[in-house]
Amino acid sequence: MPRRSCDCGNKRVFREGFPIVTFARRAVWLLVFCGVALTVLAVLPVDAQTAQNAAKEPAYRAFPVFGSRLAVWAVAQLHLNFAAFILGVPIFAVIIEAIGWRTGEARYDWLSHELVKLTFAAFSTTALLGAFLLFLFVGYYPKFWTYMTSIFFPTYWVYALLFFAETFTVYLWYYGWNWLSGSRKWIHVGLGVLSNLFGTAILVVANSWVTFMMSPAGIDESGALKGGVWAAINNYTWMPINIHRLIANIVFGGTICGAYAAFRFLGAQTQEERARYDWMGYIGNFIALSAFIVLPFAGYYLGREIYAFNQTMGITMMGGFMSWLWIIQAILIGVLFLGSNYYLWLGMERIPGSERYRKYVPPMLIILTVGFMIWATPRSMVVTLDEARAMGGTHHPLLGFFGVMSAKNTVVNLMILTTFLSFVLYRRANKIPTKSWVKTGMAIQWAAFAAAAGVVVFYGVYGYFVESIIRIGFSVYQVLAVLAAIVLVMAIDIPMFKGARTTGQIRWGTIAPHSQYVLILLAVTFTWLMGLMGFARSGIRQHWHVYGVLRDSSVDAATPALGYAANVITVVTLAFFALVLFIFWLGGLGERGAAEVHGHAAPVIAGGRDDMRA
């Protein structure tokens, strides 16, 4: 009898340390999904004869009430939002865990566990939406799906196997947190790295399908695959989309992390809890801002490759019926820039010694505001006939100069430099350098800022006097100047402030409560922006499923108006955040009990080496 009691106790301890039963139960439905997906893919037509027989079937079916396009649009956007979250968050979660492992600081391990917990909660929803999207494509767009299968069938198996591998790894990563601690922590960090590799591979495979629809390659005149599938995968826009989406996913994950921290901060009951989630919100914003600064450069690269593939598509994207879409994009990105900087400025209020940098805030605000206004200035005005006659055309005699890309590229690069300066000032707010070469180092830093701004302004003005084909190339020089300044400034700043004297510890939890609404605003804005850019990517194909190859002959072949698209994006964004809010609520349920079982009681955040700024 005592032996039986001992056995039961051992089983209980094992379940608490590594709940394999729970792991298995929650993984069962994902295994079922993989099996169903593989079965569906296995029976899909792939050879030419089967494709001809499938052509006799209806090319389209109508989805009840909403229509097929709207159904696919809504589910695809929801799926991609959740997919971006579960692919972006683990990237910096494993980095934070590695920092905690190497430094031995419990707060980093706690933060990483919080992030993975959010990822884990969103994983099931992502998979369900992906399965639903697959069924919509197969059922309501059979001709399109048959054609895509004839090209990419081998990649479907790769995708399904990668999804299974990532599912297993993420579940093991989450449930094995306590089991793989201590001397086995390196195994746990390795699982995090492995899950990110699988997730990135999934992103790359899925991007090959999306980019083939925009810039088809590796096919003959009839649209049949010519050679191997690699030629279709490695199309003009595949690598630019890979880079752009990977960076955007990190930004998105950071903003959602910040929104979760804000949600928990506003509901906190104790100062310790507020301090914890204040720090978490800062980390989320820091990660989002760091990736967001380089995101426009990836966008330039993508736009350039679209022009290289097909100039007509590029003109449609920037100068056709979608030209006003970029005005909306400029407004949204302006909100992101202003919001991120405002949050940093509010955060400086909790840092002793930051008072000496407040004088820089007004000029930085002026640069950001003026840049925002110029970036949002349209080239052609929506005017009446009388107004057009009074102006001498649709271009305003003064504001028209600010509506071209020379002006817009210039101000966006200046806004990036200004945002980077805000971060540098925040980073050194409570530090006083003690190195003997401080004056020289700071002089070089300010010279780097001035030189980068000079290069950006020079090419911006020069762009008005050259042909458009030459002007497009100037953006590369502007980007390189800004990136060079960022690298040089940080290369000096890190050693210069190493071992610096502090003016006091950061008072975590004392930030103004309205700063948390800024974090929520950033998350909502970036989510809406992702939906808008998804519409732009799909819309430039116009009446083609696969551009120039497979025509859209459905009743929904016309590209929707921008107002209609904005309404759809808004509704889907609201639905997404309703689901995210539910996930946030779940994240707070039973947290104290879970901490007792898994050993993840939240550490106290109070000063010290506080924020990954070094």
C-alpha cells in the first residue's frame, strides 16, 4: 500500500513538471487537422488529364449571403493576422529566454514564458482558421485551386509536415518549460530556436504561393509548369515578400505584446504587477519599434521588384486607382511613428536624469509632424470642376510639389532618423558616460546624424530635376545613408555607455496610465495597416487570379472600391481583436495557480539592469 502511494505521488510530480497527458490531449485535434489536410491534398488533381476532367466541374461556387470573395477575404485576413502573431512573437521570445538563461535573471525567463503562453493560446485559432480557409478554396474556387495544385503540389506536403513539426515543437517548448530548466535549459532554448526555424520555413513556403499569383514564373505560354517547382517558387517577388513579411511579423508581434501588457497594466491591483507589465510593455514597444524602423526599406525593395517584374502593375499600384490607398497608408504609418515616439517620451518621465533631454522633444515633434503632413499630401486633389479651373489643373500649385515621391521618400527617412534619435536619448536617459573619449564619440554621432540628413535632403531635392527612372534609384542612396548612420551611432554608443554612471533606477509602474492606450492604439493601427497592405497586394492583380495566366471570371472579378475595402478591413480587425481580447482574458485566468504548479511566479521588477537597452 505505501508503495502504491509513492507511485501515485511520483506520477503527480511528473504531471506537474511535464503534463504529457495535457500535451497529448491538446495536440490530438491538431494531428487530426494534419491528417485531414494531407488527405485532402492527396486526392486533389495534379496531372494534366485529371485537371482537364476537373475543368468540367463548376469553376466557382457561391458562398451563402456574403459571397465567396468576401468569405475568403475575411477568413484569410484573420488567419494571416494570427499567423503573423504566432510566427513573430516566438522570434523575440526565444531571444529573451536566451538572455535570461545567460544572465540568470528570472524576469527574462518570466517574460519569455508570458510571450510563449500568448503564442500557445493563439496557436489553435490559427490552425482552425487555416483549415477553414483551405476548405473555402477547395469548395468555392475549385478551378483556381486545381491550377495552383498543378504547380505547387509538392510544396503542400512540405507545408503540412512543417506545420506538424512546428506544432509538436511549440507544444513541447511550452509544456516542457519547467521540466527542461536548470542544467537542461540549453535543450529548452534549442526547442525555441527549432520552432522558429519551422515557423519561418512555413512562412517561406506559403509566400511562394502568394507571390506566384502576383509574379508567375517557371511556366510556359499555356500556364503549365515548365521544369521544376523551384522555378515557380523563386519568382520576382518571393524573396522581397519573405523579408518584408518576416520583419512585419516581428513588428506585429511586438505591438500585440505591448497591447497585452497594457491590458494587464490597466487591470493591475498592485504596484508590483504594474511594474511588471510596464516593463513588458516597454520591451514589446522596443521590439516593434526596432523592426519598424527598417520595415520601410523592405517595402522599397518589394516595390522595386514589382516594377521590375511588370511596370504596368507597378504603375497601377502607385499611380492608378490605388494611389489614394497610399495616402491612407501614410496616415497610418504617421500614427505609428508619432505614437511610438510619444510612448518613449512618456517613458522618459519615469527615468531620473532624463530631464536634460526634454529640450530635444519639441524639435523632434516638429520634424515628425511636418513629415507626417508631407507624406500624407496627395499628388492629385479630389476637386470640383470650378476648383480645378481655379488651380489650373488637379495639381495644387504649391502642395503638388509635396505629393511626389521625392518629397515623401525624403520625409519618411527623416522621420526614421528622428525616431532613432528618440530611442538613443531614451537609452542614455539615466546614464552618464565616463569614457575619456566621450566628446569625440558624441561629435561623431551628431555628425553621422547630420550627414545622413544631408544626403537624404540632397537626393530628395535633386529628384525634382531628373527623370523618374533615375529618381527611383535615389531612394537606395537615402536608405543606405540612414542605415549607415544607425549602425555607426550604435557602434559608438554601446561601448561609450558601457560602465556608465547612473543617475537613478527606472521607476517601473509609474508611467502615466494613458501611455497604455498608446500601446493599444499602435496594435490596432498596425493590424489595420496589415489588412490594407494585403488588399494592395491582391488588388494590383485586378481581374486575375494569377496575373496574366489565370483570369478571374467570377461575379466578384472587379476590384472593390477603396471605401468598401476599408469597411471590410475594419470589420475583420474588430473581429480579430475581439478574439485577441478573449485570449488576453484567458491568459489571466488561473495565472497564480499555474505559477504555483509550473514555478513561474512573476519576479519583482525594480530598477537594476532594467530593459535590454544595452
